[in-house]
Amino acid sequence: MSYIITDFCIGCGNCESGCPTSAITPTDSLYRIDPILCIDCAACSKICPVDAPKKDL
């Protein structure tokens, strides 16, 4: 399972710069995590000020 960015995202970019696999990219609707590149390390979740990245169920 990978992580997803929820609607709580405020577009700060912390997750993108903190992702060790560059799986997070900006889109029209803030940020997106590529599930193929995501290694479930939770780095994005740990660095996010609003807890927007969540484990995709």
C-alpha cells in the first residue's frame, strides 16, 4: 500500500521535498503521490504540518 494526499493538503511542498524517492509531484489539485514510486516510508506524513498524507487503504 502506498500513501495518498488527502484534501487537508495546504500546498506547502514539504512532502515533495522530503520524499526520498521523488514520488510526490505538484498537480492542479495540489500534490499527488505516485503509488509505484512510494515505498511506504512515511517521510511525507512525518513532515506534513497538517497530516495530509495518509496510508491508502
